[in-house]
Amino acid sequence: MRRELIKPELGTPFPNQSPIWKDPITGIEVPKTLEENIRWRMDLLDKAEKDEGLQQDLLDACAASQLFWVNAFMMTWHQFDVNEAGDRIEAPHPNQPMISWTIQDELLNRFEWCVANGKDVLVDKARDMGGSWLCIGFNHHNMIFRPDTMILSMSRNEDYVDKPGNMKAIFQKHDFINTWLPDWMRPPDCFLGQKYRTHMHWHNPLINSTNDGESTTKHAARGDRRTIAFLDEFGAVQNGAQMRNATRDAALVRIVNSTSVPGSEYNRWRGDKTIPVFVLPYHEHPDKGKGRYLKQTETGKWEIRSPWYDAEELVRGPKYMATEINRLDTEPGLSYFEEQDIDMHIAMYGRRPSARLDVKFRKNLGHDDVVKYISKRDKSFVIAEEYPDAPLRIWCNLFNGRPDQNKHYIFGIDTSKGQGASNSVISIKCIESGEKIGEWVDSNQPPYDFAQTIVAVALWVGGSLPRKLPFIKWENNGPGWDIGRILVKNYCYPYYYRREAEGSVTNKKTQQYGFHTGERSKSELLSIYDEKLAHGGYVNRSIDALEEARMYIHYPGGGIGPSDFVQETRGAKKAHGDRVIADALTLDDKETPNAKKKKQGPPNASAGHRFMAHIKSRRKSRHTPSKRKKFNFAVA
């Protein structure tokens, strides 16, 4: 089913918070309205003040249930509320009990599951959804109740990790929570300047748990070993790529928290599907989402709005709404492709693949073997295995396990280094129908292995006589240079793109292979894609590829590319691959050589046919050796 035509489902009624919540672990009932929760907490603390038995029971309940501890003992701090009309107002009391919403309970439970299973999680949040407080509350609970927990807390700079008086700082939130805990629950000497709480450090000697802070320099976390690494506001860090790599080995679990920052490593990480993402959207806020409703745009896309959202849109700029509220990857006005064109194309053509295949040679082959298989169009050494996460997605009907062999195909190829940071891509288009029929994507194949994959997929795709192979066109920048050298010089692949001589009247081909993208040539290439999206002539079924096109922007310093790479160096931009370039390379196929067709002669038994037969007979007789008797002129 087409994704954009699916109408989102909004739970009703909303907000649906019950006034009394029963903890599923302890069975204790906790009031969820503000006034009742405050009164219940005060009464509970009064009863436990001189009752050591009750104190121990409550400690046991908090250790067993994080959600009970959050709703019974954790406090939070905020300055603004939202009234019934959706307007922002000053909070009458900034110090308020943490009363978790349904979606916040789901996130806290996800944190516990991640630690139990050693899995990372990225929190994709809108503003004022309590994302940072939830992360810090989870770590605080571990510091009090989970023995031998080692935590590393990181933010953009040292002031955001630990600075007295700055409530944006991580450790100041921990100090705030400790301030409101009863003496019998608070760890010893836990305030700044005391024995176990120094600058960017907090230790609980009762259970040997430690929380250390660090700013996100490029060398941070190297050599460290932690249970949890908390990366707060990761979209604003300056060394995101280095931090992402360093923390992979430094911690069992990484909790990554931020709002959207176009061009950041956070946005790239969120979009590359290498980390599970938990979304905290604005419309799940009990005040901001009150009265929420669905609105369909002209392109068929559904928007979730609310009275608060409508009011904010009138006073906020589009950049703030896009990144801070809608959690988008690009800022308005910078996008290269029209948003509505992409929405419309997805609505009309986007599909889930009909098959997922892994097409490859049975084993690694030498150059001579590959050359032999290509020259003979021999696919006997190629296997195609089907499984759910296979790298080749197919959107066409297969005949005898292959695409239609009466058609011609073109490959657009964009190559990465194969080190997991970005994808190498093969985009497969049918020339006759103008439809993208396949897409091979993987981020972990080095160029040499990728070259063999290209040949294996080409032999499997095949095509119409007499070529029986696809035409290939690859970006020659960066790692693409290795691909071209291997395909052309080592494997002798016969059908490939060659550059045209610049400044010539005719499209004269040069001996230089591969498509080189500079600012001008890349702009011209992508303009073809832009025109196809706007006016038709190309059918792209891949929703992931179209979503990548949505992230293409005009760079502030010139050039075009994914918003993820705004902060990258020129060399890093050349070393990545993506679907958009691979797709675009299949669109300008005017240089694709036409297959030679056998000339049609006159109809059989016609006068022309008899005349041509007579001519051929005479030509043949001229070149036939004479059968006349040979004479011997030798003198007797």
C-alpha cells in the first residue's frame, strides 16, 4: 500500500491520562493530576519520615519500578506552561513533580530494555517533550538503585555538562533531583563540592555506581568503558562523526538525545537506519496536542495539527517550525527539489519492493574468470538468494527469476568507501519504460568487492539481444575511480559511459570513462532529475530514494548535496555514495548505445527477394574456386 495515502491514526480521547495510575510492577496506585500527586507525595513522605520499615519498602518499590520512582519522587523544573487556548504562559511553579505521560512511560521502558539487551537508542524529540529530563531521570535511577553502573554524560561543551546555576547542564539537573529526594533515599555527599560530587563527577559509594561528565571533543570517550553513554543535544556537537565512532566501543548502550539540526551528525545518524529511533512528537504533549486534528495537503500528505500548532505557526518562523517542531532534516528555502513534487511522486508511485535478493558470484573470482563470464554472458556462476534484508530491492515482475529479457537496462552507480558511513548504490532503470526496477544498497563493501557485485548483478539483470548486458554509468569521483579502473581495465566490461569532448559540435566520445561530477556537471545532472519529478518521464518506486532526495539542499558556500554533509569536508563529500546520484545517472541516457538490429530485407517470394538472391549468387560464384580441368604445360 502506498505510504502517503495511509491516513495517520490518532488515539482518542486525547489526552487520555487516567487520574489514578496503578504501577504494574508494585501494584501501588499513584495520582496523575498535579494537585493530587503533590498531596499524595507529601502524605507519603510524612508517613515514611519516622517509619524505617516503610522507608525500606519504598526503596524496594523504587528499585523494582523505575516508573514508580519517577512519579513518586522525581522532580522537574520548567518555566512555561500551555493554557487551554494553546497559548504559552509562565509556569506558576517552576519546581514541579515529574508526572509521566503515556509516551514518556514507553520511552523509560525502552531505556530499561536497551540496557538489558545491550542496544542503542536515539531519541528524536520536538521541543518541550521532556526528552533530556527523561534521559537524566533514567540515569539518576540507575545511580541510586543499580549497583556497579558506569555512566558517561556528554554534551556540546563543558558548560552544558556541569556549570552551577545553569539548569541546561546535565549535572545541575541531577543536583536538582537530589535536592528534592528524602534524606533516607539520597546518596551520601552528593552535592557539588562534597566528597562524592566534584566537577563533572558523581559517585554513589553505597552501590559503587559512577556518573562522569565529558564535553564532546574529538578525543572524548576514547579508551573508556561504560554501561551507558548519554549524548545530550547531539545535533549541536562539533565533532559528531568522531564521537559516534568513539562511543561505539566505549559503552554498552548509547542514549542519543536531540532535536533536529540540519547538516549534523545527529540527523545523519537518525536517517541512516543504523540505530533504533524513538520519536517524541509535539502532538503527544498533553497540552500542545490537545484538540489535535488531521489536515491533508494538496499533494495528499497528511499533517497532524492542533490549536497550539496553529498559534505557533503564526508567530514562529518556518525554520523553527521545521526543525524544532516538525523534526525535519532540511530548512525551508534550502531544499533543492520541490517538497510537493517528492510528495506527489511518492503518492503516485512509491511501493514496497516485491522482492529482496542477494545477487552475487558463488565465490570470489579472479580477473580472468570475470572477463570470461562477461564475454560469454554466462550467469551460471551467479546466484540470487531471497531473504528479508537482502541488499537488492526489486519492483518489477521476474520471468524465470530475472527481469524481462526483451528490455534494455541502464545502471546508475554511486560508490562509497564501504566503511559503514554511507551506502554504495546501484540504481537499475528499464530504458523502454523509464521505470526504476531495482536498487542495490550496502554500506560495507569496499570498491573491489563492489565491482564484482556490479558484474554479478549485471549478468543477472541481462537484457535484450544482442548486448544481453546493461549499460553502466558511474560517478567517477572518489572511490568511483577505483570502480571504473576495475570494470573497464581489469574486467573488460563492454558497455559503459564515456565522457563527451567539451566544446565539440557533435557528441564525440573521449577515452575517459565514468561521469565526473563538479559543481556544474552535478547541477546539470540533478536538474534532469528535478525536471522528471516535476513533469514526469521517470517512475521511481523507491520511497527511501525519494526521501533522500528530500534532504538535498543548496549548500551555503555553493554546491548541492545532502543536508547531512553540510559540515563535512570536500574530501568527505566525495567519499560517500547515495541513492539520489545513482538515480540521476540513469536519467540522462541519451548517450546509451542503441543495440544493433539486423537489417530487414524484402519479403520472401517477392521480385526484390528473388533479385537479391540472384545478386548474392553471382557474388558467391566470383569467389568460388574454378572447377575446370587443370592442364599440365610441362614439356615432355
